[in-house]
Amino acid sequence: MSATLSPLAPKSYPVLPPVGGVRFATAEAGIRYKGRTDVLLAVMDKGTHAAGVFTRSKCPSAPVDWCRAKLKSGKARALVVNSGNANAFTGRSGREAVKLTAALTAKAAGVAASEVFLASTGVIGEPLDASKFEGVMRGLAKSAKPDGLFEAAKAIMTTDTYPKVATARIKLGETEVTLNGIAKGAGMIAPDMGTMLSFLFTDAPIAAPALQALLSRAAETSMNAMTVDGDTSTSDTLMIFATGAAAQGGAPRISSASDPRLRPFKAALNAVLEDLAKQIARDGEGARKFVEVNVRGATSPRSAKRIARAVAESPLVKTAIAGEDANWGRVVMAVGKAGEPADRDRLSISFNGIRVAHRGARDPAYDEAEVSKTMRRDEITIDVDLGIGKARARMWTCDLTKAYVEINGDYRS
């Protein structure tokens, strides 16, 4: 974990109301870090439904393979997450580690191993000694409590400087339900699913197929609209668990994602995931500025998104922002390299609402002093208008500073 709190860190955190049917506990298993929690256990009541979206990396971690296989049942009773070791590119020992972790969890929590989900984050390529969980798992199961989610968010941090949490209360039918979410991520972040770990919990009685449809759709405009450095992790895991506890209070049981009663829940899910995605971008390794890239006037949504990503991931654009330089030429470069339809002579670019380039040339009203002043803010918006269509896209990112190189140069030291 980075010792220096990001200047973009939240000034306060929301209160996370307990979600009926799920309990949390954390412990120090000594996976890699000393003197801090590094393992989280969530225990869920019988009848909990689950959905997940995972990395598109062709070199996925052992926990990702495990979750994909177990998710077919749509049922969950426990979640175990460790930080410090990704258990990725670890061959047979990695597969044995997930089996042992699931077995230890199943025994301690009194559940079936097939209903235990796993995630790991940290160094790639180092074997995970899952026997370390044996010394803490029973205690975790016994001490798990409904109000332990904030501590859980802390336990899954690696180079993060602060825990990422979000919450919403919404009506399902006539009954109020809760949706809580946590996430971790600061580096190796690119929108090929989301490039991070994120877990959401709700007491809404929503069946697994409906949950899956909702989550897959919501990920596209949140976790898949966020990037830090363009590198997709082996371990990306986004999961949601619905305990159904609110059914006891009258909440209707939902089996279809198209059920009109889900509209408030859909909006809340989108808002919580968007909040978490922005928090990850704000905590990008070494970040000093939060950046939103908006592209409009593209020929298709796919084209708009690819151009937005090209701008958001350009090292030259990101270092210009770090240097508080409105170097719109670098934005032009990024648009042009995206390989998508663009017309140089229709292109317009703005920084924080100030147009700096228009119709293929420097804007005649461009004021260097005015733009330089706005670039000193800690939040920067880049607007790109292609002027050739109606499609648009948005991407969140951060600047690229010397601290990013320092953090990653020392990561395994």
C-alpha cells in the first residue's frame, strides 16, 4: 500500500448500512504485507444469487478460472479475497491453492466449496501459500459481522492509497433495499472489463440470470469506461451478490432483467459502479489530476469509445496534463492514431470548456493565459468533437507523473 494518501482522495466516506444476509471479517494472514489486514471473508446466507464479469486477459489468474467455473450455478455462500499475491501465472500450484482455499473456507463457514468464490490481487508469478489461510479462516468465520464492509475494503488494497466504497438505498416494489459496493485498483488499469477487483452486495431478491444481465450492461458504462495506464490485469473480477433478505420485508422476487420494477435498482447499480470507477481513476498510481475525456460527433458508439480510450491512455496526453500544459496537439495525435473515422478539418478540442482547437486549426479566440490557469485545477475535462456523426463516449483517467514510475519500479522490491 502506498504510504502517501492521494490528493484526490475523498474527504469523507459514506456510511455503509448493513445488507441483510451477509457478514464480513478481515485478518492478517501474512501473504505479503506485514502489520496490515490482507484477507477478507464474506459469508452469505443460503439462497444468495451471484453474477460476475471477469478479465478479458488471455492469461487469467487461477481464482478467475475458479469463479468462472463456479458461477454457472448462480449460487454463492462465501467470498474470499486476498491482497499481496495475485495467484496468477502460477500453474498447477495456483490451481491447488484455490482448491485448498475453497476447502478451508467451506469447512470454516459450513458451506459447500462449490459455492465459495475467490479473488486475489498483487504480484504475478509468485506461488500463493494457501496454507496461511488455515490459521485465520476459522476465526474469520466466527467473527464475521454485518457492519464489516469498510474494513473489508481496506483489506483488499495493494498500491491503493484509500479504500473505495459506495452505497445506495432504493425502492424495489414498495420495499427499500440496500446496495453496497467496494473496489480496489490503482495500477494495471484498463477497460477490458474493468481491471480491478470490485464486489457488490444487496439484499434485493434478484435471480442470477437477471443479475448477470444487469451487471454486464452496467460494467460497460462504468468499469469499462475507466483506465489508468492501459494495462489489463490477469485478475479483474467484478461480482455482485444478492442475498434476497429483503423478500422478508415484502420486496418482490425478480427473475427477469426487463422487469419494470427494476428501474430504480438499475439506476442505483449504474451510479454505484460509476462512483467506484471514478474513485479508482482518482487513485491511479502517482495521480495528481482526475481526467474526464468526452468524445462526441463520432460515426458509431464503438468508434467514439475507441477514440476516447486512445486519448485517455496516451502517455503524451497524460504527461501534458501532469505538467499542466493544454497541449491540444497531443490530443489531435491520439484521435488520429485511434484508427477510427475522423476528419482533421472538422475536429474541435476543448479543455475545461475552453475551446483551443477548431476546424483543423488553433482556435482564433485561444487565450494561452486563460487555458494555463484552468490546467492548474485537480480535475480536467477534455472534450473532443469529431463533427462527423452523432455517437458519443466517455472515459475517466488520471495524469501520468514521475511517481507512477517510482511506484512500479519499486513494486517487487
